[in-house]
Amino acid sequence: MPRGVTLLEHIKALLAQMELRYQQRFDAQTSAINAALQAAKEAVTKAEMATERRFASVNEFRQTLSDQAATFISRTEFNALKERMDREAGHQGGLSDGWKWLVGVAALAIPVILYFVTKP
């Protein structure tokens, strides 16, 4: 304690110094908290933007799938087409078998007819 200073003045000076240090610490902490809050806000904003871009990509993919599905043939149409093709294949097979029978009969009948026609 310096000479000529009372104990009360000395304690007041020490308290003023302590008050100044506490205020400086408080200001530093406030500044650090504000900086951290600002950084957190920026991080949240970036995360939201990334999420929006991701959802936009997902929605675009869904739209592509929807557009693609719209061009597919439905099960009902497919079954109807399959039945029609099966009937046509059966019909064609029947005609083909008919021609085979006709050619076979003709192949057998011609020699028999020629035999009787050319027989003396």
C-alpha cells in the first residue's frame, strides 16, 4: 500500500481493478459467444441450403421415375396384348399345320392318281 493512502482508498482501488478485469472478461466472453452464435447461424444456413439442393435432386429423380413409369405399358394392357398374340400364334400354327396336311395329302395323292391315270 502506498504511503498516504488509507486502507479504505486502497480497498476501493483494488475493487475497481477487479471490477475492470471482470468487465474485460465479460466483454471477451460476450464477444466469443456472439462469434460462436454467428458461426452456428452460418452453419445452419449452409446445411439448410445443402438440404434444399438434395431435396431438389430427389424430387427431380422422382419426377424422372414418374415420367418413365407413365410410358410403361400397364399390366392390363400387357395381358390383353399377350392374349391377342397367343391367339394369333395359335391361329398361325393352325394354318401352318393345315398347309402341312395339305402338302402331305397332295404328295401321297399325286403318285396314286398318276398310277391310276397312266395304268394301261
